Amino acid sequence: MQLFNRVKSILLSPKQEWLVIAGENTTAASTFFTYLLPLAVVSSLVFYFALFSIAGAFGFLYGVYSCIILFLQLVITVCLNAFITDKLAPTFASESNFPASIRLMVYASTPVYVGSMLIFIPYIGWLGSLAGAIYGIYLLYLGLPVMKKTPQDKAPGYLAAIVICVLVVYFVLQAILWRLFNQTL
């Protein structure tokens, strides 16, 4: 229930929720295991069942690999980008604090996880992921001053750097994982 309440709060009242999150004394590991992993598992499983129901012709093994690759992408992308975000912090006059960086990246990714669950809707389900990504960028923008103590004038540049890193990490990781997948077939 706590997970559901946090998802609802970060999506519906993000300005207030970032203040709540900043006031919490949670570790990176706690955020990872109690929030990120459950959302990544659910998103991956929904993707698997959508893939199987829509495109069952690809076969069971393809579905399993696709689910695993998506799960790894979701988890590794957030973790790598939290590390990168933390290392970029001094460049943008922001606080270097890895637990805050992981919480920023994990909670800002919430709309991507939720949006990806709309994949079941034929033809337009992918729009859920796109809308989630756009809203996630907005959540990052709101979270930077609170979680990383980023000055308002530095936030747009820091946000742009993070978004570029997220895209690069996501697509490079996707290419690597699919390359490994193709070698196992």
C-alpha cells in the first residue's frame, strides 16, 4: 500500500511529494528494493503478457528474453544515471549526494513505469510510455532543486545533461542486451 501511495503522490502532487521525499532518511538500497524493483518487475511482466497476447507468434523464449531485457534496462538505466547525475552535480552547483541522486532518478522514473503498463492498448499503448517519459522529465525538473539543491538558473542545463545521459545509457544498454540475446539464440 505504501508503494501505491508513493506512486499516486509523485504523479498527482509532485511538488509536495519531493519535499516529503527530501525529508526522508532512506538509503539508496531501500529505495532500490522497496520501490524500483517492484515497479520494474510489474512493468516487465505487463510487457511480457502484452507481448504474448498481441504477438504470441514470436514464441515463448522471445517473450521471456524481451521481459528480462526490459527489466534490466529499467533497473540498470536508473542506477547508472543516478551515478552520472551525482557526478555531474558539482558542474551545476548542485549537491553531490548519491542517495539523493538514486531517489531523484527512481521517483522521476515513476511515470515511465506506469505509462509502460498501457502497452495492452492496441496501436496507441506506446503513447503511455512516451507520455510517461515526458512527465518524467518534468518530475526531474521539479526534483532537482529539492533533491540536489540545484540553483534555479542551473536547473535547465542540469536537466538537459541528465536527459541526454538517460537516452544514451538506455539505447546503448538496449543494443548491448539485444546483442547478447541474439548470441544466445
